[in-house]
Amino acid sequence: MTVWLKDYVADLPIAPEGRLRMDCPACGKKNTFSVSDTGGERLWFCFHADCGVRGRTGFRIRKDAPTHPLLAKKIPVKNEGTDFAFELPDTFVPLSRSEKAVDYLKRVNAYSAYQEGLVDIRYDFRMDRVAYLIKQNNRVVDAAGRGLAGQKPKWWRYGKSGYPFVCGTRRIGILLEDCASACCVSDVFSGIALLGTNLLDTHLPILKGYDKILVALDKDATAKGLQLVRKLQSHVLTGLVVLNKDLKDMTNDERRETFKRHVD
């Protein structure tokens, strides 16, 4: 048993006295790794015959225990000249390492943006999340992770930059709630994800750089979208789009038609 696995299990989002079944982080086999919380201590075991890794968080671990291969190469990304610093977690690995992560991106129509190089996305194998990297001036300043196993919160902000997630280089920006939605509109517009519905001070300088901003929050947040339009219209040409269907569930033609009358 290694230090990395103990830390991995300790950070899993499991309720007290709860259980979790998932892909094994040691051997990679599907749905063979079981973790249970026993009131402060966690027990884990891989059922695959060729693996069988097991342990408990109460055990003492040797400090010279070997490092897992996925952690061997650290990717430092520190941003100087800003009031914060951000480093990619060691648990971020290439997206191709997780078939489940790729399948999720295809399901929400975000994979094309990744393939076309419009966005940098990794897989966080510790938290089992798709990690969308947030960049500012071509530097990674933050990341937003979307859980793949129903964990709460659904979205996890790794840093404290406050910057929105942007996908695309078009002059018209679509202001949205989540990163996947931002990716799926990037073939025609720039998708901008607030990672919520609130407008922060760090958002304004970025939004003011567009020719036009179309606010398109989820249908249940239409009233909030109207508030954002009122706040933004003195800074940039702004419009409101009321969605009758989740953008991630639309075809490319449906998305284009949804915004067509707002840009013609």
C-alpha cells in the first residue's frame, strides 16, 4: 500500500457510514474498487484477482513508500505577476487515460471543442472529475472539475482566481453557467462559463472585450439572466436568450437556430 492511495481514499466524497464502488485507481479495472466509511476510518479493497490492493486509513504508512506512476511526473504551472498562484494537481492526467471522461464529454457535446484544440481538459483520477483548465493570457490560472460519479458538489473549483472559463475565439460571447455548455457553442461563438449565475468583478474586464454578449443561463435562471443583462448593458452590447432546451442536448443546427435572430 502506498501513500498516494491512502490520500486518494481519504479525499473521496463518501458520507459517514457510506460506501462507494468505482474503477480501481491502482489497476484501472472497471468497478472493482470498493471503499467503505466506518465512522472515521475508511476501508478499501480491489476485487480484481490480478490486483487485490487493500488497506485502511488507520494504518501507519512508510514515508519512503513508492509513488504511483501517474504521480511520477508533476506539471507545475505557477503564474507570476498575479496576486495568486495555481499549480495543476498531481492527479491531473491526460483525458485519454479515462474512457469514462471521454464518454461524458461526447455525451454533452463538448468533445469536439477538445479535439479541435479550443480547450484544455484533463482527468482528475483522485476526485473522478473531468477538469476544464481555465486560462487567462494563455496561462492556466484555475480549473473547474465536473464529477463523473454523482458526487456533490457537482462542480468543484480548484483555485481561487475568480476568472470565468472561456472556450473559443469568436467576437460574440455566449454567457453560460457551466463549462460543458461553453464548449458546445464554441463552433460558432465563444462560450463563457460563469460557473454559476453570479457576475464577479473579475468577469467584467473579460466580457467588455467582446463585440456582443448573449446571456443564456438555464431556463430556471431566466430572471437571474435578466439581472445580468441589466448589469452588463452599460459595459458591452448585451442581449438575453431564453432557452427552452439544454444547449448540451441540442444538435449543432438547433444551437445555431437558437442564437440566429440575436446576431443577424
